[in-house]
Amino acid sequence: MRDVYADGDDLILVASDRISVYDVVLPTPIPDKGKLLTALSLWWFEQLADLVPNHVISATDVPAEFAGRAIRCRRLEMVPVECVARGFLTGGGMKEYEATGAVSGVELPRGLVEASILPEPIFTPSTKAPVGEHDEPMTFAEVVDKVGAETAERLRQLTIDVYCRGAELAADRGILVADTKIEVGWAPDGTLVLADELLTPDSSRFWPAESYQPGRAQFSYDKQHVRDWAADSGWDKQALAPEVPPEVVESTRARYIDVYEKLTGNRW
């Protein structure tokens, strides 16, 4: 969850400790989440700077009350598509595959199971729904209709490139990136620029490579732990969500710290 403030020609993007599941913001924050996601995003932006430009102007020239969890960034015209890449079959992609044999119109081999590695990473975009509404899967043809053929192809290639670079770096550190979502905007000169967050536990699924086994749910370093609690809590997934139990809050925070340290090599 992020709040955006205008500051002259720039924007101040502030990551909060709030967490959302099923498109509903939960009432219980995850301590340090905002700072962890900001630090991890900044690390990833630096790792991928030679691949694609990003919106970061400064991580220090921000209001003091937001220090550690804010980024001063460029204004962009945001692309009206959620750009998602998948290297493994899980989550909503698994449900769609079970129903149709495809994900976002991409036909996949028969016989895949939960957490199967895909023959190659695929672009599985979705709509960018307003807050409180659900994103819906899009086919590539629908992306073409939305932004034009040239931009659609650029988005597909960029998303796959970001995923592959991130997955390669993470694999060297014992982490599998099952999937990731990126936000992209146009700079005034038409360049596509990475925005928002990048390869964090809120935008990606991270699994420990050492315990990976297809055919079952994986231990997850991301907010899947909170999704699982919510699914088992009896909550109807509508507004006014229940408080998250302290043990789920603490274990979620611990997973965020663990993956941050494993990926960056820095102590939290």
C-alpha cells in the first residue's frame, strides 16, 4: 500500500505498513513493512538500472516524517495495464489453467500441477481496476486493443525481461520468483519507465529453492501467508475485514525481513 503526494514537479511515494488481500485493506499493519518494501525496491531498481530506467529521483530528499519509507520520483503517464510475468503456475493463474488450460490466453501444456515450472516465462496481464474492485485477466489481444500493438509488444518484452533478470539474481541467492507484477509509465519522451515498487513481497511470490516441490503449496516469503489466514478465517472477503492475529503479523514481518536479507545480503 502506497500513498502519493505532489511536491512541485515531483511525486513523493510513501509505502505504508498497511496490507491488503483480496483487494481489501486489512485493519492491522505489519510493522516495518513500508521501510522494508522501500529498501528492497530501491535495491532492485539499482540492480536493473542497465535494463530499464526507473522513476526514482531520490530516497533521501523526502519529508522527514516519511524517512526510510518514501521515494521522490518522476511523474509519469501510467500505462493502464497491470504487467504480470509468471515463471511458475500458482494462484489465480493456476485457477485459470484448471478451468481453461490457458492463462491470459496463453495455452499451456496439459498435466501441470500447483507450482509447476512453466516451459518459459509468460506475460499474463490484467486490468488495472480502481481501489476496491478486482483486477481481471487480459489476453495479449486485449492489451493491443488498449494501448496499440507496438506498446503491447514493448510491455510484454519488458515484463519478461524484468522477470528473467530478477529471477536469475534471486536464484543465485536461493530464492525462486514464481511471478511478479510491475508498474510501468511513459516518460514525456515516450520511454517506458518502471514505477511504484519492484520485486517486493507485495508484488511477487518468493519461494525458498531448497524446499521447492511441485504439486503442493510452497512456503512463501510474501503476503500469501496473510492470504492463507484470511481464507481460513471465515471472513467473507468484503470490506470491514477482521484484525489480523498477532502471531500472523509477526510471522509475516519475519518473512519480509528474511527475504530482504537473503536477496540484498544486508542485515535489517
